[in-house]
Amino acid sequence: MNLQKQIKKDLSAAIKAQDAPKKDALRVILGEFARLDKKELSDDEVVKILKKLLKSEKEVLEQKGQGTESAFIGIVETYLPKMAAEAEIQEWIKHNIDFAQFKNKMQAMGSIMKHFGAAADGNSVKKILQQM
């Protein structure tokens, strides 16, 4: 089952269970899906939308001075793939990237992001490369 269908299924379950925070969060997510031209989204497209929603929610919370945690964020994060740990990224870089091929370390970022995809945050990869 793809991620979009799973979210729809979970919304039905949340409505039946009368879980208001989860129901509201899932409706926001499905509303974002509805704004797009496509009816069926790939899992990668769903992950991009979820990351965008998380980023905007965190920015709003920071502006209000309420930290960076909320029920909405917790619910959305359950649908995102598990992020790779910094140690895992560093280990992969050591074994698979030859920096002699690049003019500077940052040019290797494309290869690293291609391998890890949505499981790695670009900012953390950049930080790791700067430390090496």
C-alpha cells in the first residue's frame, strides 16, 4: 500500500476512534494532496509534501515562541522514512566517495544525496562534508 492510501486509511480509523488531533492533521495533509493536479501521488511526492508541511509548522511555532514540537509534527513524522544517522552517512562516505574526483568536497554532495535520497537531510550532509 502506498503512503497516500495509508494516510487515507488512517484518517478513516482516526474518525472512527474519535482521535481529533490525528484526524485534523491527516485532513491538512490530504488537503495539500488535493491542491495538486495529480490524483495519485508517488511515495516520493508524498514525502516531499510532508517535509514541506513540517518545515512550515516548525517555522510558525518558532515565530510564536512555542518551541519546535507539536502533535501535528509528531503525527506527520510517523509517515516519513527513518532518517539516516550522521555516523551512517560518514561511514558510507568513507567507503564510497573518492574526493580526488572532485575539485572540492561539496561536489560529492550530489552522489551522497542520490544514494540516501529522502533518508538524509541535505543540511546534515553538508555539515558532515564540512567537518571532513
